[in-house]
Amino acid sequence: PDMYPGNCWAFKGSQGYLVVRLSMKIYPTAFTLEHIPKTLSPTGNITSAPRNFAVYGLDDEYQEEGKLLGEYVYDQEGEPLQMFPVTEENEDAFQIVELRIFSNWGHAEYTCLYRFRVHGKPAE
């Protein structure tokens, strides 16, 4: 609900995933990922921020390999809130979206996710 240091969903290591069920089926157009800025970090760095990640659309929560919607890099030197457009050609609507984190900015113990949003057009 807020962006205070430590108020995040942390997972062990630098790789993990999050599956989100949206309130309705949408045609995804973009995603936003948010992390606290370095200036708010007690250590002065944000090595726990996600670095390389991908987003997939899933037909159901049991699907192992979804439809790739894009692969991205969260820039630790950029704005805290960063938007990433869908880069893979896609004509499908999804209600379930998977965020897959491949690496962070160097934190050995955990990765922190503060906010992840999915943007798109509602499916009729």
C-alpha cells in the first residue's frame, strides 16, 4: 500500500516469480514495476531491486509456459516507477499474468518487489 523501505514482497535469492489474477480478461499493453529510490534506501543502494525480468500471459494458473509478452531490464539509476510496453506480438487476452524475475542488482540474499501493475484494454 505504500513505498516505505522494507514494505515489499521479498523472496529469497535473485530469481523468483509472481502470478497475478486480474479482475477481468484484458489485452495487455504495458507493465509497471516500482521500487524505492536509492535516496530512500537506508543503505544508499537498491541492490535488492529486480534487474532482468519477463512477463507472460497465462490461460490458467496451472499452465507451465505462458505466452511471452516481453523481456525487460529495470534500471536502478532510473525513476522508481518504470513502464515497459508489451514488446512481443500478441492478440490474446489474459486474466492471469506471470512476472518472472531472472536477476537482481547484486543483493546476495533476497530480491524486493514493491509494486507491479498490468495495463491494458478490457476484453469484451
